[in-house]
Amino acid sequence: MRVIVFWLCFLLLGSATLIQATSSTRTMTDFLGRQISIPTQVDRVICSGSGCLRLLVYLYGQDRVVGVDSAEKGALPFSVDARPYAVNHPQLTDFPLFGEFRGFDNPELIAGLDPQPQVIFKVNAPRDGGVDSLQTKTGIPVVALGYGNLTNGREELNQTLQIMGQVLGLEQRAIQVIDFFDQLQTDLEQRVAGIADKDRPSTYIGGLAMRGGHGFASTEPDYAPFVFLRARNVAQELGAGESNFAHATVAKEQLLLWDPEIIFLDIACTSLPASANGLEQLATDTVYQAMTAVQSGRVHGVFPYNFYNTNFESVFANSYFIGSVLYPERFADIDPMFIAEEISTFLNGGPAFKRINEDFDSMGFNWIPLR
């Protein structure tokens, strides 16, 4: 009888242990459709890949970081930092290193982190088994994510935020961020509704970064602020028929042929060496000097669009400034810098644009003299 009681107790205890172990984990589906077992409560993470940490900050999850990649340690190819999330959270640079920027992770460095992450987030995760390999090498669940954008990649962006929120137990915050983006876009679109084509000045954005800095010829046919504002982007024809034409380099002669009435310059390019510096090119190149916008002094600075992937707060902040330049009567109630700081505060927990502008000689949201 005692033996029977003993084994009953053992089985009951074993069942309780099994139930407890099972309840401490959960299964979720990542962006690649992989079924991942993760802890029920995730308090320690690392973020791999361009822009991953930015999204974590948007969800107010930066207090769960236990390591960073080299981008947070000054490895980016720019002399200044124009990422609002990083400017607003300088403490991120103090965390130990786990790998190189753009997703080149070091499993040995990850294994040496103390405390250990419970989950590795990886944006733009390749479909070649790389996330499975990293998970095997580290023994840590790797949650594959996309990244997306605010135009043709909005569904991917929303899904990525939702998956991160699910892992962190911050689902409500993820919904708030998605709704915030939707509300800003709706407001911008409503402000420019009904403007006749003849009242829409032609325009061009130059100096956009793409995996590093580029000069004035660098642009984007589907530049999101122009899309929201239904602006007459002279470079839009370069993306005709393409569903995801993200970047283009335009010949100087083509720009002169297009001859936009108003030019916007991404001020990230002003920190590049003279030969690649978009501002220097505009000020000294005879072809660029012949453009109407340069001749009439209609060149304006906007904040960096891509800086270790897309700065989504900058996209919307730039949209309000560009709207105030293209259609001043429709944005008469807007102070672009004020609304930019409001956007940063909602997403990053505090303002950042004025501090970034200090490193760019206050060219952001300003007229840029070239003579």
C-alpha cells in the first residue's frame, strides 16, 4: 500500500511539474511562418538587423534590451547620428556588443551576454535558414520579422509590430503605434484633398541615404511624404510599373530636363565628404545650378529618411513640413517642428528633432542658401 501511495504522489508531482513547465512557455508564429516556442514572459531580448531596435523603442520595450549591435556603438558610416530613437535613448550605447550591424550576429558574443536574452528579434530575416542556424547555435528562440515601410510595405510593417507586441506582451501598444501611423496619414491626405493638378508644384527629393550615404542624385520614386501629399514628384515615373521601386540615382541632365519647381534635400547627405556631399554638389555643379529651383532659391532641408533603415517618425514629420512648403494655405495651422517633436515623443518617449538639427546647422525644416 505504501508503495502505491508513493507512486501516486510521484505521478501527481510529476504531472504538476509538467504542467508548470508547459505553462512557462508558449508557441507563436513569426514573420516567416515558423512555429517558435518562447517563454510566457519575455523580459530580456536583443534586436538584430537594420532598424530592429527602433521598432522595439516604438513599443516602449527598450528596458528589455541586454545587448546591442555595432550600429549603437558608432559603426554607422556617418559623422552624426540622425536616428531619433537613438538620440532619445543614449543609454543604449552602454549595453554589451553581440554582433555587427545589418544583422551580422556573433553567436559567441551572444552566448557571453549576462544576463542572457530569452528571445532574439531579427528584422528582414532571410528565408535561407539563417534564423534556424542562429537559433541552433545559441539555443535561444529567434523570432523572424519583416520591416516594411509606410507605402507599399505597410502590411509588413504592421505585422512586424504585432508580432513583436505579441512576444513582449505589448499587443495594445503595437495597436496604438499602427493606429497612430494611420491617423497621421489620414490627416495628411485630407489636408491635400481636392487640390487641382495645376496647383501642385513639381518637386524632387535628393540626397536620400540607402545602405549608406549618397549625393543629390539619390532619390526615391515613391518617397512616402510625396505619396501622402499627392505631390508631383518628378522622379515618380522611374517607378512606373514597379510595385516596390525603392531607390534611384538620377542623371544630372535628366534632373535639368525635369527642372522641378521646388527641391527638398535630405540633410543626411550634408555630412558626407565634399565629392558626395549633396549640398556641395548643388552649390558648385553648373548643371544643378541651372535648375529653376536653385536659381529661385527654393531648396529646403528635411530630416534623414533612411538612417539604419527608415526613420518612420521622420517620414511623418517631413510630410508636415513639405506640405507647409507645397501647400502653405492647407498647413497654416501647423508648426512643423512642434508636430515633429510630438511625433517623436509618442514613438520614442521624448523629443529628438531639435537635438538632431543642431548637428546639421539647423538645415532641417529650413530654407537652404546655396550662394
